[in-house]
Amino acid sequence: QVQLVESGGGLVQAGDALTLSCVASGSSGSIRVIGWYRQAPGKQRELVATIRSSDSTRNYADSVKGRFTISRDSAQNTVYLQMTSLKPEDTAVYYCNAKTGFYFDNTWGQGTQVTVSS
């Protein structure tokens, strides 16, 4: 099994930057895809960015393209989400997600709050 622990959330102003971190432990070698999702109050959880373990292919939501960058430090089993030019609509709980094994089973972190004030 994989365990995920996020950190780096906080309260920032519009236009600021923030970097989230997610440390994977346990059977991290079984991770096929790892990335970030977010959920704003009253809304469904949505994909933000993912990175594929096999070839580092990245996938971004249209709403964050050009502003957010996902990266991975395999040696540290850590994935980062660098967020720039933050907007109030980026306010949400950000969750780290890993898809593992043959069936791409989902594992979630506990989430970290990001609040962007206008």
C-alpha cells in the first residue's frame, strides 16, 4: 500500500505563488500515476495535474495550464505542484492522488487547504 502526505497549503493573495508537496511512502514503486486534485466548497473534486511514472508525461486541467507545474523527485518519493499567478477561484482543498498497480487503484492524501484572497 501507498501512503500520501501533503503539505504546503496556506492563505495567499491573488497573484501570489505557492508550492505544494506530497510525500509517498510504502509501496511507492507501484505508483503508475501521481498527481493533484482539488475540491472547492459545493463542487466536485477535479483533476489539477498528473504525472505518469513511466515516462513523466504530464496532464493539466485547462484552468491551470501555464500557471501550475507538476514535478516529481523520484529519489525523495515526492511530487510537487508549483502554483503561480493564483486566483481566488483556485481556492480549494488540494488532494494528492496516486494510482497504483495493474488496476490503477486510487490512494488519496488527507488534503491541504489553499485559500486565495482577492
